[in-house]
Amino acid sequence: MRIDMHVHTRFSPCSIIRVRQLLKKIQEAGIDGVCITDHDTTGSRSLLQSISHSSGLSIIVGLEYTTIQGDFLIFGPVEHIPQGMDAKTLLTWTKELRGVAIPAHPFRSSRPADPQILPLFDIIEVLNGRNQNYENELCMNWINTNGSSKKCIGGSDAHTLDEIGRIVTVFERDIYSSDDLIRELRDGNYTIQQRY
């Protein structure tokens, strides 16, 4: 199952993607689903509930949480996530609620993660579609040197329609809920696929 793990909608002020457009574009891109990870909000969830999309697509709502130590993709019970946590507190909070926290674009020049906190995380976003190639390479080099036991995902970080599906994570099993996604992320039965 091919899922774009990192997509923004207009609920993120920096994205121009409308939810209805997103659903259509997923099908056109030939992928099976997306994770909507708007900045510090799950606002798309209520809109998705009002839109009938009996297409069999997998739409998971998480969020991209901002800390001073970097940005983190959060999956699980994120509706009432407290704002203002640092990365360590966020990781603890997420684990207590049986969710998953993943450093997003940790080696991006403009929004890097604090390298000292990366070892605390089990899963890292190593390929990001909006990164420069060298930023993704820095992350892969870090994984090869420091984190060989880390699980690695990729996502487009789409803010425009043409970016959707640029990088996907390919799961061996079907994913139709946040619980399915969390289970599969922890199991590690997936690979990353990049479209050029």
C-alpha cells in the first residue's frame, strides 16, 4: 500500500491544497492514501467527515507539531494535543497515548531537528520531497552512521497538488486507520519509493 506520509492542506497557512482536490489528486497520482499532517492542527478531520469519499482511499489525519527542537509528524490521538511542548515531552506524551512521533525533515537547513534528540526516536523521516537532495543525503548519512536500528519513512511534504506522491512509503499490509498505521510503523514492514 503506497501512502504519502506527509501532506499539508489549506488548514496549514503555507499550503494551497483543498481537501476535495487532495482526494482527487491521490487517485490521479496512483497512490493508495495520504497522511494529512497540517501544522499544529487537525482541522481537516471535520471537513473529511463531511465529504463522502467511498473510493477506498486511506486518509489518516495526524499533524506536524512544531517545537524549538524541530518539527515532528504525530500519529495517534492528536485531537487534544497540548501546545508548547519540547521534543522530549512530546515524545513522552505520544508514547503514553500509544501514538508515534517522527522527526520531520531533521536535516533541513531552515528547520533542522536538534541532532541530540534524534537518538530518542525510533522512526525518522529520511526522505522529504521538499528537501534539497543534500539535506536528504545528510539524513541518510546520519542513519548509516548513528541509527542503523532506526526505521525510516518518506513523504512528499506536499503544499501544492503537483507535489503529492513525490515520495511515498510502501507498506506490505493495508492501512485504513490511525491504529493500522501506528502498528505498521512500529513493525517496520515498509520501504520508501521516490518519483522523479
